[in-house]
Amino acid sequence: MNDLLRHIYDYTTEHLDLNDPNYAENRRYAAVHYDALLHTLSPEQAAHLRDYRGMAALATDLEREALFTAAFRAGLYLGALARR
């Protein structure tokens, strides 16, 4: 992602409106279930789960960036078509 696109992406993600009650509820339930699961695992298993969760979060971030880049390019393409 080039510098300009990175700046636009960062600005966009920093200004997301995540006030949807479903979003907050799902995040809360996910945290409760994750904590409950951690308490049932051995320390070694819990470490593996935390590592997995970290790697999954990195993959999700890369997917979001790729989707943003594709959507941005599609918007530029559609804008160019509209000017013809």
C-alpha cells in the first residue's frame, strides 16, 4: 500500500462509527467466551491459543487492507468511467 493510500486507510479506520449495538454485543460475548475458554486450557494450550489469535488478527488486518485497496481502486475506476 503506498503512502497516500495508507494515510487514507488509517484516517478511515480511525473514524469508523462502531456504535452499532450488535457490534458491541458481539465483541462483549466474544471476549467472555474467549476468557472462559482460556480458563479451561493448560498454560501451554492457552499460549498456543493466544498465538493463534494474534496470527489470525494479523491475517484479518491484511485482508481488510486488501479489501480497502480493491474498493478504492474500484472507486477510482468507476469515477473515471463516470467522467467519460
